[in-house]
Amino acid sequence: MPDDAELTALVGELSIRSPEFARIWAGHPVHETPCDPGLRSALLGFSRIQFA
């Protein structure tokens, strides 16, 4: 979340403390994707979850 100040601060701190984290974070763009919440069960198959 680009507008999440706490997340931005955490990523900044981790990037300063860990060059490996900074490299990985910089190389993999993070973006929001649509979510299809559900559960897959061997017994019941796929069940969709709806949030009210």
C-alpha cells in the first residue's frame, strides 16, 4: 500500500538494515490485485467467502 506510512517506514528500515532485502524488494514490484477469497477443501471443493 503506497499510502501506508507504517508499511513505508518498515520497508525503509528493513532496506537500510538488509542489503539483501533492499535488492529483493527493488526487484519485485508490489501491486494490489483483485482477490477471490475462498477455501478449497478435498471434501467440499471450492467455497467462496463473502464479506459483509
